[in-house]
Amino acid sequence: MIAGAPVRVMIVEDSLVVRELLKHIVARDPRFQVVAAVASAEEALAEIPRLQPDVISMDIRLPGMDGLEATARIMADHPTPIVVIADAVEDASLRISMNALRAGALTVVEKPAGPANASYERLADTICTQLYIMSSVPVIRRRNIGGSSDVQPPPRPAATGAFERLDFLALAASTGGPPALAKVISALPSDFPAPVFIVQHMGAAFMEGFAKWLDGLTSLPVTLGEDGVTAQPGRIYVAPGDSHMMVRGHGVIRISRDPPMGGQRPSANILFGALAEAAPTRTVAALLTGMGEDGAQGLSRLAQGGAHTIAEHASTAVVNGMPAAAVRLRAARDVLPLDLIGPRILQLAGKGRP
């Protein structure tokens, strides 16, 4: 992308009505230039080498090749930042969207309704914001979460003894988070000895479907956190959309609509800060890929209280903003590639080889 030049956007959407709506939303923003609006993945793949868009708006339910396969092909042949535009209320569409994130797409946003809809301007603003932000995210050919990179991973951490008792595990992520979280929790056995809490920055409309998607990838049951529920070992609780999640003494979950912290609701800093008060010496927390700095201050509080803290290493983070902020604060005891975070958690929980 040339400095000062508009961001070149390709729109892939089979519905003529939605395609024209997206063209209108993007074209009215002076930061963008719509270089193509096509109805199929096949058309997109044919045009990408010639047009070289800076970012792609990708529908998932397409005739012929669907958005998941298209994403994988684009990341293999012409790596380009991809923002998935999905119907948030349709389970099948959301599953494909989450798998597209595993294939290399960066984020998923809700498909807009017409201008007469009350949510139109909010969704239009979200789409433009995400397209603009993601257009500057570097992507690599055949990007594979946890795979090779030009950045060399650190050595494996020295083994340390497991916790005498692990009360809580907390994980937080933003951009690139769904596949990273899926990789970490898939390493946890069904008899994992502590409840797991997750903060993922994502549109509120997607959170229930996101929890269901994670539930299909792990032996631990995954649900949205509910206010007043006492968290149980071997269960995963995802912060609900547009709400903070906290954990009080004895594992009681509190859900709050308090103002966003650092522009985020849910906020990893809120979750980590609550755990720093509840049981810092019996908590493991990991901060994964994400844009911005949410979670770094909370991870620092946990570390100061005696928790075992982990940040994802730059070699595997899709976006190294949040983990890098934690490293700058010296908040992470371990800085590990994604492949090693799950095994390290098992080691600390007494479920891995000492």
C-alpha cells in the first residue's frame, strides 16, 4: 500500500443487493477505493493478480467455491488481508466463518441490513473500521497458525513444578484469536482441574455462535459466562458479547455492562484484574494474538500477585500488539510460540510431564 493512497478494496458477495450495499458503504468513505465487486470466489481469484487489492471483504455462502475454500486459496497464492462478512444469526454460516479464520482470514464482522435498519450506520462504521485496520496487517503465504515464520521462536522454557492447586485459567485474544484459542483449548483434557475463562474481542452478535464453535473443538464444555454462576473445573466460560466478565472469590462469575476499558468490552484487563484480586497465586493466564494493548496491564497485575503468566511469541502471533505490550511491561513469565502454550499450561496444571 502506497502511503497516502486510498486503501484498495475488493468486495466478494453473491447477493446483488448486499454487494451494492457494501459498495455504497465502502465507496462513501474517502479512505477507500473499491477496485472490484464480484459475485463469486472464482471471479475474485481471477482478478486478484491484476487488481492487487489491499484488503478483501469476503462473503462466506457463495455459489460454487465457498468463502472458506476461497480464503485458503487466496492465502496460498496471493496473500491478502481478508475480512469475512457473515450472517451472525446463521449457525452454518458462522461455522464456515470461524474456519475461514483458521484458514487465514483476519476477522469477521456482521453483514449489514438496509439503510432503513436501526443498526445500519453502526454496522457500516464497523465494516469500514475493520477493513481499514486489517488492510495494514501483514499476511504471509500459506499462513499457518503456529507454523514457520521469519521470526525465530524462543527456546522451550525450563520445566518448573506444577501448581499445588490450580484454581483458574484465563485466556484473552483479539485479531487472529479464534484459531489461536482453539489451538490452546484443544490441548486441554476433559479432566482439566480448573475452570477456563476466555475474552475474545468480537462483535456481540457472534459470541454465542463462537462459543458453540469452540465447544465442537474441545473435550471441555464451552458456554457463555452467566452472572452469578459458580465456575466449575473442566468447563470453559466465554465472555458474552459487549459485556465484561469478572471472577470473584470461590469462582463466582460476574457479568457487567460497565463502560468499555481501553475501548474494549469485554476487556481482558477487567478479567485479569479480577483474578488478580481473587486468586493470583493459583491462576495461569495467557495473552494471545491481538491488536492494541488490552490485557497487558491486567497480566502485569497477575504477575505481580504471583500468577503464572504467558504471552504469545511474535513468531506465531497474527498481530503482535497485545502480547508485545505485555512483554514491554515484563508481565509475562513465559513468552512462547502458540504450539507450546497448551502443553505449558498442562505442565503447570500437573497434567503434563514435569
